[in-house]
Amino acid sequence: MRIKANISFQLPTTDRRLWALAWPLMLTNLTVPLLGLVDTAVLGHLDSPEYLGAVAVGANLFSILYWTFGFMRMGTTGLAAQAWGKRDPFGQVALLLRSVLLAIMIGLVLILFHKPLIAVGLALMNPSEDVTTLAAEYASIRIWSAPAVLCQYTLVGWLIGTQFARGPMVMLIVANGLNIVLDVLFVTGLGWNSRGVAIATVIAEYGAATIGFGIVLTRMPEGQKLTRALIGELSDYLQILRVNRYIMVRTIALLLVLAFFTAQGARQGDTVLAANAVLITFLLVISNALDGFANAAEALIGEAIGKGSRRRFRIVFRSALRWSLWGALLLTLVFVFAGKALIALLTGIPEVRTTAWQYLPWLWALPLASVWGFLLDGVFIGATRTRDMQNTMLFSAMAVFLPAWWLSTGWGNHGLWFSLICLMLARAASMGWLCRAHTRKGRWFPDT
């Protein structure tokens, strides 16, 4: 007698929708630290650690400068997702057009005032004289990408909010692939060192923006024409800024913590600065990988709120939490078993490699410490509860990170990494407490 076994496994509908959005966003997000990995690997095999340190300082400066306006991505996602849930084509297109115009204006202002901005940023980071000179040259080139970068934030946010996650994937993978090729050509081939990395990045940023505009044009709602009403009035642009001011403050606080981290590492010498640059690159891998689920949650949570569905909200939250935890566990295992090998791939400078190995155990703790905050960011963005994001970040930075750093200064660089872990745990605890309170009291939806 022959017995046939037909066992099939199928994910629940919400899990399938989450993964349909998350996997392209993971690939998209991972191209960002992949680019940092290539920058680090190309410069880390040169004779001097100053080049690697200069790009670490310069890239951190631009993380602060550009992600100060990260609300152009995060705020657009939440608002676009809610407009998508309401089936409001006018709202979707108006939001996109106004946000793009605002991004271009802000980018031009940054270029206009770039000299004092760069001077102040480098003074605060206080690297060595050699690193400062190279970082200033890098920054004076990178600033020209400002309009393109801010437009990308808006385009990516709108595409995520309208649930077309493959758009950002195509947009950023192609552009970052170009950046990697140009990195190798300019640094290894032409010997332009940190200057070559900056030029490659500027070219790639405009390439990404061009691809993004092309994709967005194919996604315009049918029947929606370009009218004067879409452009709006000055009050409409001020309203976008008002809605997103909390994200701006929250982002500034987070990036200042990372800048402080880099500056304190720089004060311990160029070797520690370079070693921290290698490990922070892996932190970017962690955050961008796990943000795939958080970004998917932004879109689906926003849609649920737009539709007024509390049941859908709960189902999406549980699905995103479950998969985020699995992702964090997998990343932990990767860094535990392959951390030393990965560091060795990024730098051939013996003292930098050895120093980075000393602090590797802190990297093992990062995925499970940070996953909660990453996911809850997605929930709060989708619900446009941006004030809560601001307040929890300010609490975590001022009441936890800085005291933890001050109390552990005697630990040297270990104290810096301990403080960073404390920041992640404080964000998880404070946002988790608010999330539970909003759920119990029904405050996620506008009518409550």
C-alpha cells in the first residue's frame, strides 16, 4: 500500500504581505552598509589608517547633516501610507510633489552654507590634524549631493508608503552598485584615496535620484492630473515641517550620540577611531537589515490606521515583532561565529584588526538590544506618533547614554560601547512602555 504525504506550509496572509514588503526593503537597506563596507575595505587596505579615519569622520558628519532631515523619508512614509489606506489619490500625489520641492530647497540651502557647517562639525569631532585635513576635503565634495540625497529620502518614503517596495530596491541597488565600481576605480585605479570615495558617492547619489523619479512617474494614480492645487500654498509646506519636527529632533539626538561616539573614539587615537569605524559599519548592517521589517510595518500600520482597522493593526504588529526577533537572533549568530573573519575582510592593517577584535563581544549584543527600538520606530512612524519618538530618544540619550558613558569613562573604549548598548535598551524600554499604554487606552487611532 502506498501512502502519499502532501504536506504544505503557507504563511498567514499578513506574514506574506509583510515579507512581500520586507525582503526588497532588506536588500535595499543592506546596499547602504554594503557601500560602507566597500569604502572601509578599499581604504582599510591602504598603507595609512588616516584615510579610513577621514572617511569615518566625514561620513559621520554627513549622517548628522543629512539625517537631520530624515523626516523627508520617515514622515513621508507614514503620511503616504495613511493616504493609501484612505484611497486618496490627490493626497498621495500632493504629498509627493510638495515633499520633493521642499527637499530640493533644503538641499540648496545646505550647499550655500556648507563651509561653516563643515567647519563646526569637524571642530566638534576633534580628530587628529592629518585626519581633519582629509575629512575636510572629503566633506567639501560630498556636500554637492545634498539635493539628490534629500529627494531620495522623499521618493523612497513615498514608495514604501504606497507599498511598492521593489522601487527603492531597484533604485538603490543600481545606484550603490555604481558607487562601488567607482570606489574601486577612483581609489584603487586612480589613487584618489578618500577624495575618490567622495566623488564616487556624489555621482551615485544623483544616479539614485534619477532612477527614483523614473520609478515614481510610473506609479502615479490614474486620472490624477498636475494642477495648481497639488503644488499648494506656503502653509502646506509649513504644515509638512510642523508634522515632522519631532522626527527631526529625534534624529538629531540619535546622530549626535553617534557623533559623540566617534569623537570620543578619535580622542583615543587614530587606531581606535579606525577600529570603531569597522565595527560601526556592522551596526549599520544590523540596523538596515532589521529595518526591512520596521519599514514594512510602517506601510502596513499606516494602512491599518487609514482604514480605521484595530484588528489589522494588532495582526501586523505581532507579525512584524515575530520576524524581527528571528532576524536579530540570526544576525547575532553570524557575528558570534564569523565576526573575526568579517573584520579581517574589511581591513588588512594589523593594529586596526587586532583592536577591533577586542571590542567584538559588544557587537554580539547589539542585534537583540536594538531590534525592539527599530521595530517600534516603524510602528510609531506608521501611526505618525512622532512626538513619542522624539521624547523617548531624548530620554534615552540624556538620562541613560550620557550618564552611562560618564560612569564608565575608566573603561576606555569599552565604556563607549557599553553606553551605546544602554542607549538601545533604554529606547526599547521607553517606547515599549508607551506602545503598551497606547494599545490599552486605544490611542493609536485619530478618533480616540
